[in-house]
Amino acid sequence: MTFSIVARSDDGESWGVAVASKFLAVGSVVPAAVAQVGAIATQAHANVAYKGIALSHLDEGATASVALQRLLEEDDGRDHRQVGLVDVDGGAASHTGAACIDWAGGVTGDGFAIQGNCLAGPEVVEAMRLAWASGTDLPFAERLLDALAAGDDAGGDKRGRQSAAILVVRDEAGYDAGDDVEVDLRVDDHPAPVGELARLLELNHLYLVASTDDEKVAVDEALRTELEDFARTQGQPDFATWVGTENYEMRVDDALTWIDQRVLDIVRGTRTD
């Protein structure tokens, strides 16, 4: 009743899962990942215990294939399970139990496992595979989401749409480098969850990812005056206070020597996306 992609980035630094389903809050059940260990999606008649057990096996040095074999050997409900795994080296494994609701199946390749059940047909998995293969120029999270969207466009869960989620981990990628969770977004109940997830991922990038040099606009005296005047029209004493209120700290220099182009567009009312 779900389709997902589990993958490692080509640079070997990130692991993640993207998933969608006609099921409430699929992100609370299916995905799990640990930086420098691996990632897993457990679905169909999901065994949520798989997440901790599999990641423990991977952390102890098991490959994805070995970890999957151990999961299935210890589970009498294996015929009702579907699971995808990617290990620290990008090795991938996927299992679709014989009792999973048709259409059900999956595909693996270097660094990824794609699987789904109760799907419109095999074209869902194939569309995801093709999107993943052609997305090498995309940032990792966007590449995962692009593959998920391709599956959704190909028919996805044949019962309809309800929820979607994306989880990405990388060393010290979390808020203020306090943990490894780079992206953890969930759309729990929505008529178009994959599209809504894309909107949230864009906001995640805006609020929680530091500006690149290409995104920075130097602040001269004229622009500084414009920004300070804008802040006062918003009821704030200065621009720094407005930045803190709006949570744009990752996108504006503390000393106001530069401002992110997207934030400047917001200030000027010219941002359209």
C-alpha cells in the first residue's frame, strides 16, 4: 500500500528514504536512517521493529543483503512484509513477500532500493528507477523526491493518495550541527502529499540550509538603508530583529555584509515561488 526509495548519495556522505502511501502518516512508520550506517524502509504489513534491528545489523558491519536475510529469518510474517535497505557502502537489498497486495515488487541498483505494493502497476517502480538514474545532477534530497514524484505521476498507490515523507541523514547536518538529521519532513494527511512535500522541502532549504556564495548579495549603504526601512514597516526596530523573527538567520550575515537573494526577493515582494 506504499512506494518508497531508499538510497545513499553518490558521494557516500548521505543516506535517505522517500515514501508515499494511501495511509495516514506514512513517515511515522516506514523510514529510518543513521548516518554512516545506512537506511531502511519497512512497509506492506510493516514490521516497525525492522528499523532498529536492521540498523543495528548494519552498524555491526553486515551488508544490506545479510541484514535483510537476518530480518526475514527471524520473522514468521515475512510473506506479508516489504522492505528496502541500503548499507554504508551503498549496497542495496529489497524484499517483497509473496502475500503482499498486487501489484507488488521492487528493483535495486548501485546505491538504491525501490519498492512498492498495492501499486497501479510495475510502471510505478520503473518510473522511479528512471528518475533516480537521470537525477545525478540534483542535490540528494531533491533527487529522492524527484524519484518519488515520478512514481506518483505513474499511478503510485492504486487506492489513492494521503501521506508522504522524506528523511535524509548526513554527519553533523542537523540544526546547528547538533545531530545528523538533514531533512525530516512529513505530510501526514493531504490530497496531494508528494507536491506538498516538495513545498516543504523548499522551505527546509530556505530556513535550515546556509546560503552558498552564489546566493549572497553584498549589502552596501543604500541596500542597508532599504533593509532597515523595511524592518520598521514590519513593526521591528531593526533588520536584525526582523531576520530573527522570520527565522532567516542562515540566510543573512550577522553583520549584514550580505543577504541571500531569496530573502531579498521576499523583502522586495518579488519572490514568486
